[in-house]
Amino acid sequence: MKQQLVSDRGDVPGWVLITLMTAGLVVVIWAFAAPALQGVFDQAMDRVVSF
């Protein structure tokens, strides 16, 4: 009788898909948030420099 090896790796294609979707969401959110974050950063730097 042959013993069948059971893989504990899980659903690798599923994890790859989740990783790619998460990376895509980060890119989309960053595209919308970047101008606002740049404005906040510029204001903070202006206040520090003028202090």
C-alpha cells in the first residue's frame, strides 16, 4: 500500500489572487489619496519652515 502525501500548503492560487487584489487596492487607494497627502505634507513643511 502506498501512502499518499497530503499537502499543507493550502490553496496557493487563492493566496496569489488575494495578494494581487490587495496590491491592486493599495495602488487604487494611493492614487486617490496621494494628492491629499501631498497637500497635508506641504502645509506641515510650510509651517515648520516659517516657524
